[in-house]
Amino acid sequence: MTGAAWHMGTCTGASWRSGGETEMNLRRAVLLSSNAEGCTKLNAFDNALLNAGIGNANLVRLSSVVPENVEWLNDVPDFPMGTVLFAVYSHIESDEEGSRISAAVGVGIRSSKEMFFHGGCSESSGIHSSGGAGGGLIYEFSGFCDAEYAARKVKEMLSEGFAVRDWKISEIKVAVAEHTVRKKPGCALAAVVFFP
């Protein structure tokens, strides 16, 4: 489909380049976590999305690679209802009273000064600024555990993910949520959400 372009919701969408790769305008990102309860597990998840500020968006789940030159935001920017947003997220729900649940996402930012391979040739990225310029990885975890354990697990996964790629981590960001289930089903949610 070389040369074709498509748009999703009110986002800029993605366009196919001649080389076959897709560019999806993942220019900004925010790290979020929240917890909530609801009358069902699904309602608890929905309420956690609302608490995080992304409950009125349509989320498209991504795998776990952070593009280069992403600007990291402190807050969720305004967006029209129904906007399609790309995200990496972790969540867990439970209706077992007294259970403790946690969800975490960990972001590892790659050193922007290291060499990388592109098209079989070694070259320098040419990027030397901070704040996510070098791209990186995201890992997610959820389970019946406390927040400290969940955060530790995503850090361990980041360490291995970078090691097998022979990358150096310049920064780690973690978002984690913990919830103890009471009388209603509960949810713990952590996410990285991308914006154009």
C-alpha cells in the first residue's frame, strides 16, 4: 500500500512511506497511573481510565518501543471525545475482597549519544538532547502484589530488554498503581499514552 494514507479519529493518523515503514505521529507522551472501583470489573477498569484522564478516548494498544524525539508531558492534554490514542498499558481487576493488586509500566530512555544500526550501516543518531530524544522501551506488569514489587519487575524487564539490544539506559520512568479490593471490584492501571 505504498503511498496510501489513513486517518484514525481526530488524530493525524499514520502514513505509509515508500520503504514500507509506518509513521504514526507519536510525538508526545504522558505516563499515567490510577486505581478505581466499580460495580463490575469492567466498570472498575473504565473508572480507572476516567481517573487517569483517558476514559473518553479510544485506546489502540501498542507494543513497547518508544520512538526517538518524544516529548514527555506532565499532564494529559485536552482532546476531543472519541479521539483515537495509541498507548502501552497494564491493568488488573479483581473482585476478591481483601486482595491487593498492582499495575506498572516502566519506560527506559536510551542514551542519545550511542551508535545504532539502520539499514545495515552503523551511524550516529546525531541527537544529543535530553528528555527522550534517544527513544527507548516500555515494559508493563500487573499482578496480585504491592506497588513496590510491580515497579521492581518492570525495572528488571527494562534491564534485560536494553541488555539484549546492547543499549545503554540514560533514564528510567515508572508509573505504578496499587489497589486493595473492598466491597466492590477494583482495578489498578498504569499507562504510557501517546499524542500527536
